[in-house]
Amino acid sequence: MTGDPRLSVSHAPFWRVGQSVTSRSLNALLALSPAAVMGVVRFGGRAVGVMGLSVALCMAFELAANRLTRRPSTLHDGTAALSGLILALLMPVSAPWWAVAVGAFVAMIIGKHIFGGLGGNPFNPVLVALAILTISWPSHFTFDAALAPYDFPFPGVDPLAALKHFGTAGIARFNEWDLFLGRQAGGIGAVSGAALLLGGVYLMLRGIIRWEISLSFLLGVTVTARVFYLFGNPALNAGPVFHILTGYTMMGAFFLAAEESGSPVNFLPMLLFGFFAGFLTVLIRSIGFHDDGVVYAILLMNVVQPLLDKI
């Protein structure tokens, strides 16, 4: 019949939260602002340049993808700006402009729009970009090498690299309070556990992310790190607090693992998803090749997410 309403139907599962995509993106950007400010305080004006370039390029590639696929512009939903900011906060401040451009292209085009855009991507687009960058140009994304020319007012050694190569003797110069406040080498916005915790709590209280994934991720890191510390060589394995406050752990718990498209929506699957992502993080750090394991752990869990949601 003419005049009948047309329905847009997508595949299950469905979860209505009464929030728009734009409002969720704006809340996530607000939650990341403390980490961004701390990054500027720690690394100086160059951090502003990296963040601005990343956000601008992600928005440009988003608009280009909309034009090429003849779809309405999605810039207003804020997801491109959010992806650009997260990507920048995970990068070292020394990242060259071309690396930022490649990362933005991979995140928006390969990680997102090649699968149909927002909601269709099985993997976190930012993690896809970061994985390709770190594998392709490790010298620019290994923090010890990338930050060596810079004289920062805190130890210039990546704590995870020090643990990997020298055991607990290599991390003796760090204390937990310094790590919590961001006095360590790392990504622009990933070094300050205090800032990321503040943003993560805000997102959980507002219902933007599910606490099940974030807390189970931290629990997985805690339990696995404790097992390695108790039953492995104590001189080579650090305790849970060290693993939580270093690398991308806090960023992973609140801003990466809980990304909607690649994570489950049911209660038990969310707990399993977060826990095993934390488990794989410490497993890769302890016996794997890479210093940090957050990126690859969450990408692996993105692969099995559809199976978990069938439980």
C-alpha cells in the first residue's frame, strides 16, 4: 500500500539505551579530555599537533568515504573525531605526520568503512590501525626508541620494555604512584592511570560503556599477573598493579575493549570477553614477543565475540 512506513531492519542482537550516537561520542570525548590534558602537560605542544592532525584526518577520511559510497555525511555523530583522538592518545608524541595519516586512513577506511561503516565493523578500527603501524614501523612505535631523543621530566624508559628485557630489576626505578600519575614513557594519553580512571568511571556512571567488560578486563589482568608472579620466576614477572598501570591497560579497559561493534551485549559473554582479553594481555606480555599485549588481545577477542554472544 502506498504511504506505508518503511522499516529499517538489521541483524540481532538489539540493545536500546535511549541515547544517540552523537551524545555517546561527546561523552566519550569528554571522558578522554583529562588524559589529553595530561598528555599535553607531560609531552608539550607537539602532543597538541599529533591530536589535532589525527582528529582532522579521521574526519576527512570519514567524509571521503561518505562521498565515495554516496551515503549521507556521518561527521555529525562524532565517531570519526573520537577515533582520531583515541588513535592519537595511543601514539608516541614523536610519531611522524605520515604515520598519523596512515593510521587515520587505516582506521577509517580499512577498519570501519570497508565493512559498511559504523556498527558493521567486527574489529575496533583504532586497534586495526595501531596493529598495522606497530608491525610495519616498529622503530616509530617502540617507545624506548621513539622517545629517546626527547628529554622528558620523568624516566625515559618504557616500563614494559624494561620488564621484558631486564625483569623486575629493570623496573626498580618506577614506583606505583609515579606510574599512576603518568611519570613514564608511553602513548600521549595512555600514561596517566589517574586521568583514564577518572574518564572510565564517568563513562560507566553515565551508562556509555558496560562495567562488565571494563571490570572483568582489569580482573583478568590482575588474576593472570598474580598467577605468573606466584608460580613463575619472581625476578621476571611483576605484580598486578604494575600491569594495570602500564602500557595500554587502562585505555584498553575503558575505551578499547568496550567499543560497541566488537564487544558482546549479553551479561555472561561480556564477562568472558573482558576477562579473557585481560588474560591474553598479560600472557602476551609475559611470554610473547611484544612488550604490550592489549592491542592484539582485544583484536583476538573481537574475532570470537560473535561466538561468545551465542552463550
